[in-house]
Amino acid sequence: MKILYQTASTHPSLSPSIFNRLVGDSKVQQASFRSIRYRHDMYEFALLHAVQDSLQATQILPQNAHAWLLAGECLAELRKLKESNQYYQRALEIDPSMESTMEGAMEKNRVSQKFMDAARASGYAGDTLRLALDVAA
């Protein structure tokens, strides 16, 4: 951007074409962002329904460890990490043999939660954090 400004300053005849190029690029990026945001919102909508279904499964089948595991996985996808670990813990209480399956997921949740807490303390908002974590995942 600095180079473009310097070029426009030293060559005023190029300023309109540089400005038009920046405007065009900006519009393309804005359209791309809207498309990505729409797809992300649709994904979260579907995920919310999956969470509702998995939570209902834990009520219908309270002694089924896989129902609790699935609910924990869905909650983790929604970045409800503390709640996710609670569901993982309940699955372990029902079926201790699942410990090797869930230990990595629970640790990942703890690390991600620490990262999110530190980012919030630095002033980052929830939506920004969720998008950043979704892109990084």
C-alpha cells in the first residue's frame, strides 16, 4: 500500500488507475468474504442442529457413552470447550475404556480454551476468535 501511495504521489497521472484498481480489488475481496461468511454461517446452523440432536440423544440414552462422546464433539466444534469436556468426562464415567480416544480431544479443548481466554483478555471479540480458530483448524 505504501508503494502504491508513493507511486501515485510521484506520478499523479497514474493516480486514477491505481485508485480504480484498489477499488476493484476491494470489491472482489468483499464479495469473497461475504461468500465465505455465508458458508460459515450455514455450517454453524447445521452444527447447532447436530448439537440439539446429540444433546437429545444423551437424554434418551443416558447410559450410552457414544451419545455423550458425540455431544462433546459437537460442542467442541461450536467452541463450547468447557461444556464439551464435561460431556467427554461423562462418557468416560460410563465407559472408562474410551479414555485413550478422548484424552487428546480433552487436552486440545483445554489448550484452545486457554488460547481463547488469552485472546479475549487482549481485546479480541468472540466472532473474530471463532473465525480465526475455524480457519486455523
